[in-house]
Amino acid sequence: MIARLKYLFKSAVHMAYPHNCSGCGSDLLDEDNLLCLTCINNLPHTGFAGLAGNPVEKYFWGRIPLQAAYSQFYFSKEFLVQHLIHQLKYKGNTKIGFYLGEIMGNTLLTSGRFANIDALVPLPLYADKEHKRGYNQAAVICNGMSMVMNIPVYDKYVIRQHATQTQTRKHRTERWENVKGSFKVIKAAELANKHLLLVDDVVTTGATLEACGAVLLQTSNVTLSIATLAYAAK
């Protein structure tokens, strides 16, 4: 009888406050889960974390010196990862960003190639844009990574000095010109002598990460690695 009452109560709560998968919208998932088992199994992991010379690292060869770089998932238009990133960036679904950050953190801990990271640095948004959105999606991802990796998030140590145009439909040279001079380190002394992991949601040509990373590398004895949630093949 008690079990039946619990079931009816749970059903009533679900009807009033439906809990759906952030990926496909299904309600066939436990209350504590953000993705159903089907979506979890369909996440397109790259396997790049344990692979030296992976496609993300190749983006930066000859551009900036990196200890390591990787992306957790493949990004394809109209597919699951794009939908989840859209939920994070434009629908206020910070929980999914935190959850995906936890996945990244666990991957890095077991990769063997991202040892001795001292701090996570989310790629900064321009202040007005972050205020309008209410958060920086890269910082949300970092918070999930930090929970797993037990290392700090340095989200106020580098700033974006001015707004930039969208990088969509720009070729590589235009992207670089668009972001050149956009970033500034404001707490250089606290970054000195550290291995920093610069984090963003998606890497395409890598121009924005390159611009920010180059500024970080001007700080005394900084070692730099890069991690992104998704990799969009050119």
C-alpha cells in the first residue's frame, strides 16, 4: 500500500513538474539524471584525450606551444551535441553544462596526458554579453570539471576587452583579425609558473583560443593546455 502511494505521488509530481531528457526530451529517465540512457550511449566521444597529435592539437601546431589539447565530443549540426550546447548557451540549462564538464574532468583524470594542471581558465566572454546571458558557458563547464578534478577555476584572471563579431562564416584569417587584441591578463602574478588549462565549448579553427592562449603564454613561465567540450571538423 505504501509503495503504491509513493508511486502515485511520484507520478503526480512528474505530471506537475515533468523531468525530461535534455537531449531528446524523453521522460524515461531517473529523477537525478539529465540524459536518458539512449542519449548517454549516443554521445560521440572523440577519444582524443589519450592521443598525442590528435586533430585538435594539430590545429595549434606552429601557432602556439601547447602541452596538450583535446575535445571531448564530435560536433555535428542538427545532432545531439549541438543541441546540448544550444541548451547550455541559449536556454539557460547550466545543469547540462556542469554535467558535461564532469564527463570532461573524468576523461582528463584517466588520460595520462593532462597531469599537473594547476588551474582551469574558461575562455572569457565580453562583460556585456556575459551579463546579458547571465553566465559564461565555458565557466559552467569548468565548474563541472573542477568538481571532479579538484582544481580551481580562474574565471577572473583574463578578460575580454571588447566585443567581437560572430566567427560564423569567417575564414581563418578573418577569425584571427576579429579576435586579435581582445584578451588581457589582469592577475599575471597569480598565473605565473602554473600549468593552465584553457577551456571553451567548441573549437572550429581555434582562432579565439589561440588569441587568448597567446596572451596567457606571455605570463612568466606559464605552461598551457587546451580542452573543449566539442570539436567541429573543418
